[in-house]
Amino acid sequence: MSDLRTINIIIAGVGGQGNLFSSRLIALAALNKGFYVAVGETYGAAQRGGSVMSHLRIGQKEVGPLIPQHSAHILLGFEPAETLRVGASYLNPQASVIMNTHPIYPAEVLTGQLEYPPTTEIEEKIGKLCSDLWTLDAVELATKTGSPLVMNTVMVGALIGSQLTPLTQNDLEQVISSQIRRLQKVNLEAFKLGFKTVRKVTLAFS
């Protein structure tokens, strides 16, 4: 990262996925490393199941909390359809996307009113909006730790493993250890699984 560049990260998901807590972990790690950090949040109509989006800006100078449209450098997508929806407004041809492929079906899909698009179709559309796309089933990886609820920590690990930010594995592990008391060991394991999974893909690209 150059001295004056601000990295714009958007975390997109639905209520109940731990989106806001994930942005807090990343923000604290960046603050601990001496960066300026700005955080903005937007919510959908429903607390659980509605759209939740976090704007996270990390850099060497103070900036406003909201990322302008088509100015995201990184989109961390917790849910496929939400990743595509948000990506259409905030991605650009130089951006990178890390997406959890495990869908959460809205009520309209469960009742048969709407049809959820195939994940492969979503991936194809997102791939046309950005430069790089990494995908992983973060829920499956979280389940390996004994708790699918730590999917968000898997995704934070994937972000750091991608090496798209100036933050390191140690930076985040320190924050997780200091901020999480209950299920600390599980969250650290989840973080490492996400880190290793995306790191392998990144190395394969290089």
C-alpha cells in the first residue's frame, strides 16, 4: 500500500452473519497498526435476514466513512446474492472479491415466490465486474471447527490470507484473542482455516 492510498473494503451479507463484528475486528487490527480507519454501516429492513453492509476504509489519512460507488478495492461477500447485488454498485474492473458460496435463502425463495439463481451464475456475473474473484464455502469450513456460526471469522481469515491488505495473520489473531472470550479457540481455528484456504488459492494464481 502506498503512503497516501486508502484501501476501501465493503463487507456485504445479511443480518445474523456477524458482518458488523467482522468489520470491528479488522478495524481494530488496522488501528493497532497505526492506520487511520473509518467505518460506515447500512442496514436492510429486517434485523435478521435483511441486507447488512459495512464500509471499511484503511489508510494513512483521514477520510469519510462511506465508500463512493464503484470505488471499492475489496468486496468481502458473506452471501452470494448479496455479494452480486452490492458488487453491481461498488465494484470496478480493478477490484477484488472474496465470496462465501453458501447461500441464505430469503423468505420469498423458501415460499416459492422467487427462484434463487445458481451460484455458478452469480460467480460468472461477479467475475465480469472485478479483476480477481476467490470463492470458498465458509460455512463448511466453520462447521469443521464445531460451530457454523463462526463463518464470519473464516471470512476475515480469507481476507487476510489474500494479502490484499497491509494486515497480517498475527495482527488479527491478537485482536481475536483480546476481543473474544467465549469461543476464542474456535474463532482462532476458524480464522486460520480461512487464511490457509485462500492463501493456497493465491499461491496457485502466482
